[in-house]
Amino acid sequence: MVDFLRHASRHVHATVAKHVKAGLTELDWTDPANTPLGAPAVRFQTTTALQGGKLGSGVGAGLVSIVLGNELMPDPEELGGPLFRQDYPFFIDLFMETDGEATALACDIRDILLGRFEFAGRTLPVVDQVTSTPVPGWLIEFEDVERMSPDHTFSIQWQVVKVTASTYYNEVVY
């Protein structure tokens, strides 16, 4: 029997955030003594860095903010079958002191999501955040990965990696 994953977006959000954090840790972005380019070590949050069009008080060089956007309607993947796809848009805002540091960090995040490193695949199972185990039949595939530099007047360098976490699962109908 397939069980419905209650609060699925929460589990997907945490799974994606932990995947990005693990990848950046593997690439030494979290180690102050070994960061690429001598950049500040990164720290993470899963809430937005912007508040009313302005940077929040905790925003500074090294912040990586992994935010889940508004989810779309789920789509059936098979004619009459139970397989569905739910697209979850993610916005990974990152802030660094220099444009070079921001670009390097954004490119590494992009490449983690594209599975360009042997430690980071382009797909991963959804992890139940209560039990810390993969949810049977639930799989995330990263699509539409894009790096961009928003127009802004902030004194810090800001880049965004946008990605769609297409999540496949068997729909449960009672």
C-alpha cells in the first residue's frame, strides 16, 4: 500500500536544502580555512533573505538562502496510472563580497543540481524529515537549472540559482 506523504512540500524543501548544503560542504564552501577563492564560509537558511524588497538584517557575505516558491498543480504522468509529478520551484539566493566569489558559488550550486560532481546526482529520493529515511516511491529530479544576477542596488553581490524540483510519486486517492 502507498501512503500519502503529509506536508510533502516541507519534506521536499528540507531534502533539497540538505542536498545543496552537503554538496557545498564537499566543495569546501563551509570550511573557513579552505573556501574557494578565500571567500567567506557559507551559512544556510531556508527562509527568504528579502523582506519588503530590502535585505533582511542577517544578510551578509556567505549567506545561502534556499527558498521554496509557490507550487504548481500536480500533473499525471501516465494515462490512468497513479504516477504524478509535482513541480516545486526553488530560489537559491546567495550573497558574497565580490562578483567573482558570488559567480563561483552560484556555478558550484548549479553544477551540484545538474549532477556534474560524482558526489551529487541530478535525482535523489525525498527524505522523510521525521524518520530521516527515504520515502518509498518518491523521487526528486532537478530540471530547469538557471543561474542569474538580479538587478539590484545592494552593496553586496547577489546571485540566484533557480531550479525546479520535479517530484514523482504515486498519487493516493481514497
